[in-house]
Amino acid sequence: MSKNLSQLARRQGIDNTLFQQLIFSDSVGSTSVNSTDALKHQRQVLAKEFLMGEAVVHGAASFYDFIDDGTNEHNANKKAYVCNGSSCLCANTQATVKETLVAEFGAENVGHVTCLGRCAENSAFQVNGNNFSGSDIDKVKQIIGEANTASNENYQVRTTLAEPILTAEISDVAKYYQLFEDLSKQYQQQQLLEKLVGSGLRGRGGAGFPTGIKWRSALTETSAEKYIVCNADEGDAGAFSDRYLLEHRPHAVLFGMLMAGLLTGARTGVLYIRAEYPEAIKQTEQAISEFEQLILDEKISAGFSFKIIKGAGAYICGEETALLRSIEGQRPVVSVRPPFPTQSGLFGCPTVVNNVETFASIHFIFSDLDSVNNSGVDKYKTLGNGKSTGSKLLSLDGAFVYPGIIEVAMGTTLTKVIELAGGFVKDIKALHIGGPLGGVVPLAEIDKLTIDFESFSDNGFLLGHASIIGIPQSMKMIDYIAHLFEFTALESCGKCYPCQIGSVRGQEMFEQAITGKQPINSELLSDLLETMQLGSLCALGGGVPLPINNILQYFEDEVSPYFLSKQSTEIGE
Ligand SMILES: Cc1cc2nc3c(=O)[nH]c(=O)nc-3n(C[C@H](O)[C@H](O)[C@H](O)COP(=O)(O)O)c2cc1C
Ligand code: SF4
């Protein structure tokens, strides 16, 4: 079924996707259709145009946070949105933000959004399609008056590398793309793929899959059409490194996609950028225009074009198969693999999906290839531990003295990172690293960790996207677990039962314990977590047991009063 729908979507191609037709305007949640009848009519017209059933169109439209699904509970069309991500939760800033926005706009006009990526400053919210944070909430009246004001944001960007890779400035854009011209003339695809494999680059989207192997697999597929897709759906609360790259180094990302096109035979690059990042969309659009101008000026001879697809508020669209279904206008549920996207991806064509940071690493790797022992490949692979190579961006939230983005060599100790970030502004008891599916690291475990895939997994954590949120002493760990279950329940795509039902049962279990209705049965909870971990189709349901188990293990004393056995013992005493 979904294969047929992919083929139908292919008829219209990437320039006219059902998904983008469902999103009417440029700012989050401001669709122009406001009556239920008009909405229904519009969806019927779209169904006809795309030769899809009305149920398919409704199925897609009703999935997203920022698309009006015709019900009263939808979260679209709001005048303001309050960030409810984990970092703002830990910073305890959002009650004031919400109160201020509700007083200004009325409760019915204030929606919610999971992570605007303003984690360095917290107090994050959106008004008029622009994001704000820090002390901006104190001048909300002024913000409303200035419809298109770009918000001021203060965060540090630093690197420990003598020769930065991801944070390096790109001063001359034409010269930057000259490398593409040189490489395409001097090398064969296979030669460059060997170099890429040799660099050891592994995907930065979380799973750490070797990039060269992925690209090689796409090259071996025979197809008239292939696609390069940049996964810029950075939904992990606490992460804003992809946003940084798109806003400040967009040409590094475009260059990586261009090279992926050269090495796999694809001519179209698609950037799926989440709607929560309006500034990233704007800067990337600008960079694409600059790229197109270079082609017109004959500075680049690439037959390659870029297209931006704007998301509509769904965490699961960061999972690559859901992301591809989303672009096609289908309901974005996760697909079983194989086939892998490199075999059958966007519109059923071979597709390379990589993270923003993965693409941004490519220019450095392919620099100075002729240089003996000092090529980009050589320099890249000497950073790290041999298995995790190169550099990594870390997103440091407002709990640090110097919050922001820091680029470090793989293998750098976490203790060093904290030292460079100036320590913490408040009393911290743990770090939540790698997004909602990443581990919760208690302070006592910090000195065991180095920034690489192996160290984190060997110690029972996950590097993931390498966002770091400080969990303060004041945050009750029982509330934090409830928050993680609530997030999963809200964002589950519903494809498999362990996650769809398990996350809701988990949320109920913790809510009942917190409100004193029913203490938690530890056997039942451990059964639930094991079922989710082993039985879920993707890493949303399969991953959330990790941070929860970390908390149960390291903060047992704090959470045990909420558990049945412990409570009965205490009552008996
Ligand atoms: C629930 C879930 C959410 C994900 N979110 C993202 C995301 O926001 N960005 C991303 O690049 N990868 C995300 N991924 C991983 C992608 O599925 C995919 O592995 C990645 O985009 C591949 O690129 P890479 O090889 O460069 O890492 C997510 C995976 C899961 C299971
Ligand atoms: S684990 Fe959750 S998000 Fe992943 S496929 Fe299953 S229901 Fe969907």
C-alpha cells in the first residue's frame, strides 16, 4: 500500500508534494483555512489532485502538530507557542513564559511546541513565526508590534581544535565550492568513496552508521532518479547543533549534499527542515540562492538542485523512513527495513539520508587530498579513537556557565568539556545526554566518559546527537521519568504496540504514583520497559527505556518511595 502511494506521490515529484500543500503558510501554525467545511473541501481537492484517497490525505494531515485537523484540540494556528522541551523544563522557566503569553493572547491562542532549540537561553517561545528566548519574554509587547523582528540570541560557539572542522568560517563561498570542481575532474567516484570510507566518518544523526558505506550502497543501485536527503529534523530536546550549522554554515551542509550527489549519481538534494526552526529555513534558502547564482555565473558546473521541505511538528519525522513518507505526503509512520532507503527511499528511488552534521564534515575530509599524510582524510581519521573519528559538535544548555556550541575532537573527556563550559550555574545532579532517548548520566559517572560512540555505549549510555542538558537538584527524577513517557506517548507514530500502548501505560503508571493514587509495581514496570526495548520497531519506543533505567539505577533512593514494595516496607516499619 505505502509502496503504491510512494509511486503516486512520485507523479507530482518533489516540486509539488502533497505534504507541502497541506501546509499553507510560512509560519508555524498559521494556515489560512479556518472553517471545518472549507478545510474538508480543501482536503478533497488535494486528494483528487494527487489521486489519493481522502483517508490518506486526512491520515497525513491529522498526524502533525502544526496542521489543522479540523478538531478542537489541534495545536495549529496559534498566535504563540511555549516550548515544553526537557531543557526548558529543567530550567523551570516555562510557567512564567506561559502565564505571560496567555495574559497577552488568551489561553486559546497559545499552543505548545517540543523544543525550539533555544536551550542555551531557555524561556523559549515563538510569536509571529519567530523564536525568542532568555529575557525576551519581558518585552513581549514590543515583540508583537514588530512582526518580523529576528530575535537576539546569545550563545557561545567554541572549539578546542587547532584546525576547526565544523565551526570553521567560510569566507569565500565561490572558492569553497571550487573543491567540488577540482574533485569531480581529478577523481573517479569509487576513488573518492574509498577516501570517505578511509576517513572513518560515521553518521552524526545518532546511529553512527559509516557514511562511505551508505553512499557506496546508493551508487551500486541502478535507477534513473536518486535523491540525497538532509535530515534536519533535529527534534531531540536539548540539541541545537544542526540549527547552528544551517543558520551559520549552510554552505558546508550543501557542499556535503553536492558531493553525495556526485558520488552516488543523484541530481536532487532535499533538505527536510523542521518548522520550529524558521531562521534555519531562511538562512538555508539564502544559501541555496547563492549556490544557484554560482551555477549561473559558471563558477560551479554541477547539474544538481536543492529543495527545502518544511516540517510540521512531528518528532518521529527525524526517523529516516518516517521522514521520507512525510515528504511523500503519506502519514509519517516508520517502515520496516529492508529495503533500506539507499535501495528504495524517496518516491521508491535510491536515497541517501544523512544528518546535517554528517554532510557538514565532508568538505574538510575531501580537502588537500593530494597531500601525502596531511590530507583532510589523514587529519580527520587521526582525531578520535580509531572507531569514532573526526570532531563532534556538542549542544550545551543553559545549565552551563558558557552555554552554546562546542566542537571537540572525538575522544575528548566529558570532564574537559564541562571544564571548558565553565562548570554549572546551579546545583546539578545528572546530565541528560543525547536527547530523550539518550542516557541520564549521574555526576559520579561523568569522569568515565569520553565523547565517542564506544565510551557511551560501553558505560550504558548513548552519545546520540550529543546534546547536554543539566538536570538540577530541584528536578524530581520521578517527574522527569513521567516527562519522558509523556513525550514518547505524544510522539509515538503508532506503528507498533510496545511503543504505542507501552508509552501510554508508562505515563499513567508514573502519573498515578506522583498523584498518590497507586504506587508503581516494579515488576510490572520492568516488564513494560523490557517489552518496549525489545519489541519496538524503532529507537523511539526501543530507546526510551535507557534513560528511565539509568534513573531507576542511579537514583533509586530518590524514586523508591513511589514504588509498591518499598512503600509497603515503609508502612510496615
Ligand atoms: C525516533 C528517531 C528520531 C530520529 N531523529 C533524527 C533527527 O532528528 N536527525 C537525524 O539526523 N537523525 C535522526 N534519527 C536517525 C535517522 O533515522 C537516520 O539514522 C539518520 O538521519 C541517518 O543519518 P546519519 O547516518 O548521517 O546519522 C532518528 C531516529 C529515530 C529512531
Ligand atoms: S517504536 Fe514507536 S515510533 Fe517507532 S515504529 Fe514503533 S510506534 Fe512508531
